[in-house]
Amino acid sequence: MEGMTYTLLIILLTVVVPLALILHYITKWKEAKGLSAEDEQMLEDIWQDAKRMESRVNALETILDDEVPEWRKRV
């Protein structure tokens, strides 16, 4: 009886537990594969902020081009 217990324990530890871990992490990886709604919203906010900053930089460069034509050569 004791030998059978060790055999079942060895089978459990070498086959069942690793298989359960692999299946568990495959499921986790599939869930984490895409972006969450919160991540998508944050990415959209960052994209809009970047567009606004780009617009401001372009406006500042236009102003500098009009008022100080040689400013690009100084930088």
C-alpha cells in the first residue's frame, strides 16, 4: 500500500501538477494578450495630448520663424 502511495504521488507531481500549471498560464497569457478598456482609453488620451503638443510646437515654430528668422541656425 505504501508503494502505491509513492507511485501516485510521483505521477501526480510529474504529470498532473505541471500540466495544470501550463494550462493555467496559457489561460492567463490569452487573457492578457489584448489591451483592457482602461489601457485603450489611456492610450487614446496620450495620443490626443501628443497631437495637441505637436500643434503647439508647430505654432511656436511659426511665430519664431516670423519674429526671429535665423533662430534655427542658433540652436
